[in-house]
Amino acid sequence: MARVFIAGPNFSGRSALLKARLGRPGFFVGPYAEAALSGLASTVADEVAIYRDASTTHTAFAPLDFAGLSRRKPPTLSGGEQVLLALHCFSQSRYRAIGLDTALEQLDPAHGAAALAFLSRGDFDALLIDNRIALPPGWSEIAATEASNAFACDPGAAVADLAPRAAPAIAIHGLSFRYRAGNEIFRGFDLALAPGRVYRLLGPNGAGKSTLFKLLAGVLAPDAGTVTLDAAPYAPWRSGNRVFALATQNPDHQWCGATLAEDLARRRAALRRLGVGPLPDDDTLAALAARLGVGNFDQHLYELPLAARKRLSWLWPFAGVMPWLMLDEPSIGQDRATRAALAAALQRLCGLGYGVVVVTHDDGFAGLMPHAVLRIAEKTVHVTGS
């Protein structure tokens, strides 16, 4: 069976090469695995049943308790859990080839190793793009060499003109949260976050990393507990988020319009309603967007390559509007040079007094900047140092 690793920087033609070699029929898992799932199933059990074929000879790949997750709706799974579900569905199917375009970058180390082992030993063809690993043993390599300066990104320039900012200290007391008809995620934990440093939030796929971000941004409300900013009460789930600039794991989950102009206008209006300001003018935002690789306000966001959409999702965090940045897997789909530049930009922001919390399974990216570790385990969050 063929095992092909496709190497190259962003916008070098890797994705087109993978899809051309995969052909049809082939099972494709992109950076965000929800697109690899059928979209027809209301539960995980139904999703698996759609793909299950009694004639398959594949070894089953079941790194999660899919029976325990059987009643969950696939969209409610974490990004990493969706990747694992997609691989499980493939292993139950009659497909003879699979292509993965940076999908493994969402997996924690244990699940990533298990997935790579499955791909390496299966009785099927496999093609892989990944920015974090070298050529796996036993795989052949093809280098994509298409030269392109499209969507050139300079995170350092994007934050170069920001002024110092005194971000508030965050204190969380007794926070608990359970999804309706789901598992308990957090149980009465306390946490203190100081500005001027990077925190790396760690935990296995499905542990609650993105959930914590949504709680702090007010997208979700805790069942119990309080949050304070410099000892003042703060409840964004009631009064709106005025502190945390969130870049979501999947950038398509955060747009407020079809074009960049629509997104900026609607987001600016929402921030004004919350009393957040002063807000950057159009010229400042246009210059910032250009430094992140998009120079046209009329650009349709969903027509951009996913790596470019991911970079553009950093725009509001880098605009200096909010004193705390929360970046959920910011390095997914980004080549080595971009990851290094992003790490340097986050270090500069901390030096200016901002606070930064990053969810990332990318040890190489995290190692480029001093940071403290926040580890989710046993329904609490532990500060374990750098």
C-alpha cells in the first residue's frame, strides 16, 4: 500500500497535489474534520452506521469510547474528537484510500501517535500533509514546489505599532460546567491568570479546552462560579465580552459576514454596543488585514484558502481592542516560518502588557516562547509551570 507524505510551505500546491493523487473515490479529511463527516447524522452512532460496510477488511480504529459517545451530536464533539470520529468511520468503510490535509495537527500527542500508526500499517493507500512532523518511517515523500507569494503574512508587523496595555488580572473561583445531557466538564476549580505572559492550555482531545475559552468569552454560562478582573466581578455571559479577543479553532465559526468589510462592520457595531473602545478606524484595520495576508475589504472570506482564513482570524486579537488574547490552536495549517513569526508576535504582546492564553498541541510552536502551562485534568485546571 502506498504511503505518501506531501511536504512544502503554505500555498506551494500541497493540497491540490494531495487531492489529485487521492482521486475518487477517496476519503478526504481536511483541517476541520466536520466537513469529512456526512452531515446527515443526528448522533455519533448514526454517523458510524452511515459508513459501516460489512465487506471492509480495514483494521478498526477506535481510540475513543464511541459507544459512550453514541448519543452525542457530531458537531458537539471537539475538533480533535471529530478527526478521530472521521478516522473511525473510514476504518469501518469500504474506501481504499484516505487523504489527510493537516487534520492530525488537531490531535493530542497520544491520539496523534495512534492515528499515524493506524495510517502507517493499514491495508489502504494514505496521503498526508502535516506541518509538525517529519517524514514518517516507511513513507515516501513528494515535495510541492509551486512558488507563490499569495497571502504573505507578517504577524510581527501586525503588532509592531501597538501601544502598551495594562491587562487586568483574572481570577476564577469555583467554576463548574456541564453540557446539557452531557458529561461534566469542570467541577469547582480556581485559577488565577496574570497579564504579561503566555499561558498554554493543555489537555487531551475533548477535555474542555475550547469550552473554557467559550466560558471566558461569555458564549457559555457556567453552572456555578465567578470571574473577576482586578477583583471586580465580571460575567460576560450576562453583560457581554469586553476583555477576551477570541480566535476560534475553526475560523469559519467566528465570521460576522460573508466579506471582510461585513465582518469588520458588524463586529465594530457589536463592540460599540458593549462600550468597548476606542476602536481602530478602517485604514488601521485595512493595514492590519494586509499584514495578515488579505489586502481587499471586499474579499469573500469563504473563498480564501483555509490557511489564509486562519491567519485573518488573528485580526481582532492583534488589533489591540481587547487586553487578553485567546487563540485556539492558532498554528493549525501554518508552516514553520509563520509559526515562528506568530510566536514572536505573541511574545511582543506580552511585553506590552497584554495577556495571552493559547490552546495548542504543537510542542514546537509552544517551545518558541516562554510560557506557563495550564493543564486540564480531573475536571479542574492546574498551573504546572513552564
